[in-house]
Amino acid sequence: MSHSVLLGICALVGLVVGSFLNVVVWRVPRHESIVRPGSHCPNCETELSPFENVPVLAWLALRGRCRHCQARISARYPLVEILTAALWVGIGQRFGATWEVPAYCVLAAGLVALSLIDLDHFLLPNRVLYPVGFMFAGLMLVPAAVEPSWTAYLRGVEGGAAAFLVFLGLFLGFLLGAVVGSALIALKLRTRKQPVPFGPFMAAGALTAIYAGTQLLDLYRGR
């Protein structure tokens, strides 16, 4: 597979997955099924047609409004789709046509969903966290099965462990949270008593570990 084809697939599938993440972010905190009913307008509850489910393009064509009740549709929906696609393209660029790509794409998608839920509800639900973790670990078995040794798997587990450790609250997440939290307090956008969602900062730290973990370790070791 050529590099350009890989990036194209990552972009297209990332858009579709981003659309699904919007459903996850809306329904999981409300304890609703992410499968049924089908996608519908949250205002008039009319089920959306296949065209209305087309990522980004449908929102642009409908000018950010429901076709049935004309209720405004948040711009966050297409932005989540674009963000997911961009993260997947970045992973394709980082790892190339390797078997690690699906695992890291699943991890990135899960981090997007968890971050948005935390922003909205100050919650990191196990209904998202556990499936993403198990899927990531399972997909990282594929390189070991394909390649003649366990080198790829061990390399992937090492990177994945680093990413999850960062996500669970290690240095990068704390650093980002502290910097942004301090800035918000300094700008009087938050007080010391108001909570700040920490999930997005931990997710940013995990993604930093995925995209540039090796370079950061080399920098730390003085290479």
C-alpha cells in the first residue's frame, strides 16, 4: 500500500469514526444505547437520512441546521469528525503502513471521546475507557502474529503502556493541566474552587507520547 493511499484511508475512515464518536459523546453519559435508535435530531428526534449522516459535508450543505425543524446543529459535530480524521492521518504518517496503525487509531478515537465527555460532564466513563483499552491491547497482538518475532508486539506494548500511563495522570498530563489551569485562573476565567476537566490534558499527553514519545525520550537522554 502506498503512503498516500494509507493517509487517504485514514482520513476517510477517521471522518466516519468521528461521526460515530459524536453519538458516543452524546449518549454514553445519558446511559443510552449507542446502537439504537439510529442517529436523530436531538431537538425534534427525527431520524436522520443517510445523506444527513455524511460527515462534514451534510453539516455544510444544511448550513448547520436540522433539515426538519431548523434547529441549529453545533459546529462541534463536524469539528470532531475533522479532528478524528486529522489524528488518524497523523498516526498513518507517524507509523506508515504497519500493523500498529489500527491499534493507535482506536486509542486516539477513544481519547477524543473521553476528552469531550469529560469537558461536558466531568466524567471518564468505564463504558468507553475499558473497551478502548481492551481493543488497543488486542489489536497490538496482530503485529506479533504477523511478524516472526515478538519484537513488534513488545515495542507496541511499550509505546501503549507509556501512552496509557500518561493518560492516567503522569507528567505530561499534569504539566499541561497545571499550565492551562494557571492561565485560566490568571485570566479570571476560572477560580481556584471551580473544577477543570483533566481528561483532555491527559489525552493530549498520551497523544504526545504516541506522536513524539521516542523523540522526547531521546531528548531526555541527551541523544
